[in-house]
Amino acid sequence: MSRRIRTTAAPSAAPRTVRIPRQRGRQAPQVIVVVSEEPTLTARATAATGRWLWRHRRAWAPTGIGALLLALTGVVHLFAPWAAFIAAPAGLAPLAFLGWKAKTSRTKTGMASAWRTALTVLALAALAWFCLALWSGPASPALMGLWTLTTLAAQVMWLIGRRRSTSTPSTTATAPEGTL
């Protein structure tokens, strides 16, 4: 066997070990070089996506909740599709809330009532999807379309509401007298 440089590959999770054999005629100890293995392009893309999602996790909360609800509904449908009949009366809760708020509070602007109405419609669509998905399974094409539209609407409303709640009213700066 020749004394050329040989590499021995460790398991994929461990770093690669390169052993350099002793030179002829020298009594120096053997040199061992440990080189870390480069991550694959898929691993780097997955890590970058995970870091980006973690950094923006509050902005993407409705989408995460929607995906979690989709998976949960699929599991519950497999074991107990009759649970749709138990969850169905909850579909009336948004209408009861809207009627109660309309009766008890008088808003000065139409924006508050528009937001209440939009949130009620969104909650009705989400609860209707939930009950139908429990009964017939969330993977049916019509229910997947309704889930996509409801999740998209919730995400858009979430982003608009966050932007309006974090923005401060702009103040016009005036120059001191005599400077212009």
C-alpha cells in the first residue's frame, strides 16, 4: 500500500478527518487535520428560511395558526368526525358578538364598525370552515380554497391592523421664528 495522502470519511454528521502519513526518514509524530464538513445547499436554504421566519414570527402569526389549525382539523377528522356537530353551535358566536356590540356601543367613526364587521365575517368563515373540515376532512378542494382565502384574509387584516396600531400620528415640525 502506498504512503500517499488518504482521506477517511466519518459519518455525515461528524467532521471529516484527514490523516497525513509520516514522511519517510523523519521521526516526527503523525499530523491529523480535522476539517468541518460544508453544509449542503438545501441545509443552508432551510436554515436561512428558518432564521427569517423566526425573526418575523409575529408578522406571520395568522398563517402559522392557520397551518396548525389545518393539521389539527385533519387529525380530529380522522378520529372523530362527529365533533363537527359539537363545534357547529360556536358558529353563531361572532353574530351574537356583533349584535351585542352594535346594541351596547355607539362608535363615533365608521372605521371601528367596519373593522368589527370585517372581523365578524372572517370569524364566521373560519368557524364554518372548521366545522365543515371536521365533518368532511380538510383536504377536499373546496375546503382547501376556503382555508386559503380565510388565512390570506386574516394575514392581510393582521398586517394592516399592526401597521395602524404601531404608527404614530405625524407631527409637522415648525421652524423657530426668525430662522426662515
